Amino acid sequence: MTPKSRAELLADLAPSEQLAMILDDYLTKRQRGESVDVDQLLAEHPHLADSLPECLESLQALHQFIEKAPNIVEDTADSRTTSAQFTDRVPSEHEFSGGARETESPHCPTTLGRDRLGHYQLLHPLGRGGMGIVYAARHETLNRDVAIKVLPQPLSNTRLLQRFENEARAVAQLDHPAIVNVHEVGVDCGVSYYAMRLIRGWNLSEVIAIIQEQPSRESDKPAATVDQTATPSLPRYASDSWWSWCAAAARTIADALHHAHLAGVIHRDVKPSNLMVDCDGKLWITDFGLAHCEGTETLTRSGDLLGTLRYMSPEQALGNVLLLDHRSDIYSLGATLYELLTLRPVIDDAPRSKVLEELSNYAVRAPRQRCRQVPKPLDMIVAKACAFDPRDRYQTAADFADDLDAYLHDRPVSARAPGITLWVTYWVKKHREMTVAAAIAGCLLLIVLAVGTLQINRARRRALDGERRAIASGKRLAELNVVAEQQRAEAIELREQTDQALWKSALSETQLWLASREAGRRGEAIRAVADAENVAKRIEVSQSELIRLRDLKIAALVSDDLRLNNSWPLIGHSHMIEATAMTRDYSFYTQHRHQTLSIRETKTDREVASIQLIDFPLRCRFSHDSRYLAVIGEDESANRNTLRVFDWRNSRQVLHLSAKDLPASIQRMAVDFHPDDHSLAIGLNNASVRIVDLEGFSTKTRPTERLGPAIDLPSTAHSLAYSPDGKSLAVACMDAAKVEIFSTDSMSPRESINTSETAYSLAWRSDSNRVAIGSGYEIEIWDQQMDGNWILAHTMGKQTAPIHELYFHATGRFVVSHGYDGRSRLWRIGNDTAVIELDGHATEPSGDGRLLAVRNTRNVQFYEIEVERFRWDLGGGQVAAQPRVLAGLHAGRVLAVGNAKGVNLWDLETRQQLQSLDLGAATCLQKSTCADHRCEQLWIATPTGMIRLTTAATTEPDGTFHLDVTDQSLIQLPNQHIAAQFAIDTGDAAKVAYSRAGEKGVWLHQLGQQQTQLLVPDVEPPNISFSRDGQWIAMGRRNLMHFVVCPVSTMRPTFLEGPRSGFVGFSGGHSDLRLVTGSPDAFRIWSGSPWQVVDKIPVSDAIGQGALAIQASGDVVAVVTGPQTLQLWNSRSCQSIGSLQVPSEFGAPVQIYITPDGERIAVAVEDNVYVWESAKILQQIRHRIIDFASVHSNSGIVTQ
């Protein structure tokens, strides 16, 4: 371990200890004659700035004085003590006795610059110390020899001078035979002094040194020759007389100290060098330079060390002024007696830090351990006097003296040898951390032992009690076991019944939510399915029930819903709900309070603008770009409605049409902005419509100058709406079952739509080719044909009140209605019932179709529209009447829909129609790939013949998809045959198998050649299919009991038995070729040659001859297994992987298409096409509590 540097050692010490070590170093260097840089020393220790400068100043002054008086001769006998004092005391204040052994000195007292002080003639110096110089002097008048202690002027700083005066004062007030008395105190020419009795003798330090040199003292060195005339007459060391002399001397000093203590004086520097023996053997106490008197201000600060270190009490050495009292003198006297008895100090000479460490060790080494001859009573007296804790010492010096007197008179002493308890206490204090750790460990051990013992006893008692109870209750236990088994069985049965009830409840709840029209039904249905999944883990559920649960989950996933997203309270009137309007992006909405209209932020409900109105607001409407806000108000004085248009962001009114500016009142529902927001159409109750221009006028323009000419109507306009392309204006006439459509260019009537009931409201779809009209209590959907005529596509719902307002959803496949019954509804076009019903007034959905706001009498609620997440449709009328056949192009991106008028091409990614081709009724569609693989061909069976379309697809860098029809050809079949059904060999598109309308048989034709071959006569197949490699052809035989499979290479048909054969198709490739056939009772999967049934999918009656589709890879087979049920199967594992429900109002599916990647499944129904995001659906039902993908069903019938 690396030893610590001096700086690290200093850092570990207390400030007082640091000060002592620094002054020790200073004195050592000065004694060696080395120079010391005081400024550098002060700079290195700034934290001692309060005490270090003063100490250094005193020491410097002392050394300067000594250097000027080199002839002062120290007593040689005191040199050892003085040296020790220099190293043991801080600051270095060496106090000399009031008298000393007189020595001859050639020194003249001119060291003070004079030979007299007051009445005293200075004879010669007796000694010197840190507090001054002691001279032998003679009182000239009294002719009396005295000792004079002088404080030289170089040492006369304030603090030392005050200590000098304290010493004189302390001695002057004491009158004791063992205390040197003071005769006089004075100041002469700036030199302070006081005169005291001159004692001729030796201090105890000299006595101890003399004894140590006696021949009788055991030593390794030869005994030195001692001048007996220069030594006091003392008993021999270690003799009984010596012990008695020491005890008597200590008793005398203790009496003197007790006298001083009673006078309020604490000596604080009791040591051998300050205790003298005169020539008569009498003991004296000298040097009260460090004494403290009660009632005087102390000159010792906290942390100061005054006195000789190894004779100090622990509290004095550690600088604890608060604990320092007369018991410190008792310790110092005990240490002096210790040294007299053993001739060795309590603490041996050592570095300062070592001495401090020894003082803090709590216990002094017993005198008898150093000298076995020391009487035991004295040993105990010294041990008590030198106790570490002042409370363990003699409490008064008189007690100390009494014990010494008892020893001298052979009486028992009160002191006792430290017992084991005291030594243990001292050891614990010395080793505090180790003791604490041991105590904790011991406590823990005791706790462990106690707890262990307690546990053992408790365990033993419990064991005995248990044994007795076991013996006593043997028979009872057997009876209880029987009862317990019965109760366990009942509990298991009850739990099973409970779980069964929970299972049925969860399924019923799911069905109820799916059948309900409440907002949030989708989430609730999914939650109920999750509850059922949890229950299914605990009970035994049949595969058919699991299939039912799986299909309910799929139904929940694909269901349309409104989910409450946010809600803000109303701030004003609740009855005029039309005054709430939304911007197209739903960033802002309006509320009104009295005649103040508040525009608020939708996300935070923070008001961003307010408009003060004169008229009471009846209806508000934002422009398309949200710049303008039109407000229809009620002028009660004129009993008419008025119009105000605001540029609300700039707090500016753009237009005000008052009652006097209009020939009639404005219909509050008949207001709409042109898509370019430059004008506004309003309907008046005088059967006319006026166009209001909003641009190009100055502020001085009169409002009437902005009005266009009147457009006459058959009756008053109830509502009106511009088409999204801005080319048409549709007006619903109130008293006539008619909607007039005007051209915006000429504002002349262009078309009319005659509704079944009074037209109350209307809305345009985004492509401007479809109109929704609130006709009485129903919603009528009208489509514009290519010739411009309008036909009725759908009629939806019979409501309890007329339709007040209508809006199209952004997809064009939903409408939102608000009726006069105060309820709003979300409709899927083609459904006879609403998807969702809500209380309140619904506004127009957001432009992106995500949000719908509904205001009721309490708040404005914002719903997230969750429609078509996993299922969507093409919109009914857009695909024309009766879609019959489906086919896919370009990796399933394009869906071709064949209907009664031709073929429509749809982009399944964007859900937008790409092209509409009027080719005549399409009865069959097939796809093939061109030889260069750059384009794809669509083969279409029409009444005029087989048409081949060549298409090319491109995708722009921005993701825009384009489809171009590069060629359209009419394929002539031999003998002017017209194909009703056909199949193309997709391998090279060189062979076509077809049947003819009205004729029985299937022909095979090689394209490019004139001949044709009759494959199977007397067959009227509903379906023909080539295998993927073109090596096999299969066909069904309508109303016959078998299917036909024929290899193309041999043309030898194989008949497969099956009741009333229907649709056929191949799956897999050459190595795993499989055939799927449909019959009224089941779909069958055939494998290998000879062909054998490997699996059967049961279906309901009369469905087996319906639609069937196979994924290009052959993995997924989609078959119709119920009136509105589409079953998905894995053709390789023959496992059911899902069921899709077709809305009941559309009838049974007639055609199915699966994209090559299996991402989507399209199903053609009566007058619409549904598209399922099948991959997303299957992903949702996998990796849940129940892995539905592994469920195999023998019964695919699903009832919902």
C-alpha cells in the first residue's frame, strides 16, 4: 500500500491538529537553522488564517529576542525539559518557574537594555520561556531577593500581554503554602513584570533526571557520577520511602490545586517542570501562565492546545474547551505522579500525531505494567486520576489528596483497579466500528437463534398437537374426504356449467353486438370474442363451435362501426343544432351562445375566433377551403331569414343580405358554396334560386348587386347542392317529388329526377355521377348513365321520419342521414337497414372520411368512422346491373368485372374504377400472359363472339398506376361458333375449350387454325377449367351425376361420380395436381390418377353448383357453402381457414376471384362486388389465444 503524503496526512487531521503539526515543523526548521517562508506557509493553509498568523508572529518575536540576547544561559538541568516542551507544546510557550536553581552566568542583565526595573536591581537571569524571562533580583529598599518575571517588549502583543497579566492575577489571588506568592506587579518603561518569591531548588523534571542517573537504577550503561552536593536529598528509588515521598508530594500539590480550584483558578499546565522542590524538601507549584480564572474572558479558542502535550488531559489535548475544567489538572497531576513512580512519562516521546493517537486510546497503561514494585494502591490511585472520561476521575483535587493520605496512613483507598467492565468499555470505545459490527452480528445471531428456537418449539408443539388431532380425527377425516370428493365433483361440474354458460353468453353477446346498430359495436363484439376465447381454454369445445367462434371473429373484424373519439360540451343553445358546422378537414367547428358564434378548434375545444351576430343563427356552413362561413339568421322583426358571409380568420364580414335585400325569405337548408368558393347558391321560399357572387366586389358594392338573376323552380327549394365538379346544381323541390338539376354554365334546367316521394334532401358523390336523395321516409340512390339519363340504383330503408339531411362518405359507398326524428344514421349503399344509428344531428363527414361529428342536446361528439377496414365493395350501380364474372390482371392489381353491359376494370389498391368497356353482356372472362410477358390478355365471351383485350400496366415513380388497353381483337371461332363458356390454356394461350349457347358439347380449338374438335358430346357444362400446366381439362355436367376429366394429350375422358355436378377447378401443379368439384351436397377435393376423393366440404342444398375459386398457387380454395357464406380452405391440408359472410340483401355469390398472392378475395353478388382483405383477416385471427388456422371443420355451415 502506498504511504500517504504529508498533504494527505494533514487533510485527514482536525484543524487544531493541523495547526500543531505546522508549528512543529516550523520550530524544527528554525532549530536546524533553516529559513522558513512565512508568506508561502500562510498561502498553503488559508483555512487556518484565523490562528496561524498570530502563532507564527509570536514565535518569530521570541526567536528574534533570543537572537539579540545570546548570552542568556539556560539551566543545563532544564535543557532536557525545555527541549521536550518545544516539541510537545503548541504554541511554543515555555513557562519557567518562579524560581530556579541558581547558576552562575557571565551574563549582564543588559539583555533588556537596562539593569533595573522599578525598585528592583536585576542580578542575573534564572531562565526563559515562551511567556518571558525570569531574573533573580533584589528589592533595593527591603533588601530582599525575589524572582522577577519579565515580558520583553518584542513579545508584548495583546494576547500574550493579557496572558502575562492573567498569570500574575491568578497567583496574586491565591494564598497557599505550596503556591509561590506574588509581591508586586508593575510596568516600567513599557516592560511588564511581576515580582514573586525566589525559590531555590529543583523542579521535578530535574529530580526525575537525577534519579534516572543513580547507579541503583537498572540500566545497560554504567552509572554516571552524580554530584551529591548539587542534588536534593531524596529517598532511594523504588524503596518504601520513595513511594511515600511521591504520595506525600502529590498530596501537597493536590491540596494546593484544590485551593486554586476553590478560588476559580485552573492551572492547565501541571507537569514536573512546573513543580519545584526547595532545599528544605518542600513542594511548590509555579508557572500559572496558562491558568484560567473564573469570571475572566478566556484567551483560549476552540481547538487551541496550550500546555505540554503529553501531560495534557485528553479533552485538553483534543482542543475541547467546553469539557475543560478543574478535572484536567487532576489528570495532569496523575500523569506527573505516574512519571515519579515509573520514571517514564504516561506517553513516551513520539511525534505529535502519535501522541494524540495515544491520548485518544481511552486507557492509560497501568504503572505496575512498567514497574512491578509500584504499590497497588498507588497504581489504582494513578489509574483513577488518569481516567479518559473526566467523570471516572477524582471529582475534586481534595478527593485525590484524601486517597493519597489514606495510602500514607495505611487506610483503604477509594480508588479501585479498573474492572473488566471498564476495560471492556474502553476497548469498545477504542474499537467502535468493530464493536458495532460485532454487536449487530451478535444481535442477528441471537435473533436467528431465538426465532429458530421459537420455530422449533412451535413446530414441536404443532407436531404433537397434529399427532393428537390426527389420532383423534381419523374416522372424521375419512368422512370429510368422502364429502370433499363429492363437493369437488360438484364444484367441477358447477364450474363447467358456469364456463359453458359464459361460452354461450359470449357467443350470444357477440351476435347481439354484430346485429346491433349502436356505435362501438365492433369493439364490443371483438371484446366478447376475446372473452369466449378465454373460456374456450378451460372447457372442451367442439370443432364446429370453434369454427363458429372464428367466423364470428371475422364478422366482427369486417363489420362497419363508429367509434367515439372525442366529445366537447355545448356552450350555448341546444335546440338549434343546425348551427353547428364543421370545416372539411374537421380542424374547426362552430357553436353559438345567444347571438355570439364561436369558432373552436376541434382537437382542444379552444376558441380561435368569435363573431357577434344581430340575428339568431339558424344554420352555418363553411366553404370548401374553410375560408368563408355562411350564417343563415332569423330576423324576427321582418319574419324573414337573412344571410351573412364572414371571412372569419380575418374577422371580416364579406356579405350581408338583409330582409329588405331579398324578395323572399331564405330557406335555411337551401344554402351551398360552389366548389371554387367564389359564389354561393341560396333557395328562397318564392320557388326560386339566387346565385350570390363573393368575389370581385369592393366594400362599397351594394349587396343586391351581387345577386344573380332568379332561377325559377316548380316549387320552393327545400335543399340544394353543387356537384363536386361544379358543373351542376341540384335542387330538391319541397312540394314536388322532383329534383331539378341545372347546368352551372347557363343555369338552365338540364335533367330532372322524379322521386317516389317528396324530395327533402340530397347529396352528390365525389365523381358527380351519383346522387342520394331523401325521398320522404326513404333514401334513393340515382346513377347517371352514359347517355345522361338518371336511373334508380337502390332504395334504402323505411324510416320513422322524413330525411332532413344527407351526406356521402368519402368512399362513395356510404351515406350519412339525419331525419326529422332527431336521429342520425350511417348507411351502406344497397343495405336496407342502417349500419349505425345515433341520437343527434350528424354533420357532413370529414373530407378524408375518417371523422363524423354528431351534436345532441348536451355535447358535440366526434366519431372515428371505421368502415371497410377488411371489406369493401365497388358501390353497386357503378358496376352496372348483375355482375356475372370476375377475372384478375397484372398480379391481381386489376379486377375485371363482367356484367350485362360489358367489362369494368378496377384498381384494387386505390379502390377506383380505371375503365368501363361497353362490349355487350360478358358471360365468361379468362386471363393469359403474352409471349413477351410485358402485357396480359383478357378473354371475354360476348354475344358477338370472343374478344381479346391486350393490356399494359405502368407505375409512376410517385406510385400512380396506369392501365392501357393496347389492343382489342375479335377472335373468330370455326363455323361461326359463339362461346357461352370457355377456358384458355394459360400456359401458352394457344388452346381454348368452349361450349356453345343452346347446344350440348365441349369443343377444343387450337387458335390460329381452322379446325376444331368435339371433346365430349351431350354435355351442357356450367364450368370448364384447364390445369395450370395445360395438360388436363375438366368440366361439370349440369343436371347429370358425374364430372368429366380429360387429359389433353389423349382426349380420353374420365367420368367422376357426383350428384348433379357443378363447378370444377384445378389446384396445385404437375406434381401435386388436385381437382375441386362442386355438388349440391358438398365440394370434393380429388387427387392423383386414378382420381380419388381426399376431402369433402359439406354445403347447403342447391349451393354446390355455385361459385368456386382457386388461388393461382393452388393453396387456397374459396367455395360457397351457404346462402351468404364463403368458406376458405387449404387445398393441401384440407383444413378450413376461414369463413366470410356476404350481406344478406345482396343474394348468393355468383362468382369468386382470389388474387395470386391471396391478399384479396372478390365476390360478385346480385348487383355489387364485395372485396375482402383476406390476408389481413387471416393474420388477425392467427397467433391469438386459439390458433384458428389449425382448426379443421367437418361442417362449414355458419349461421349469423
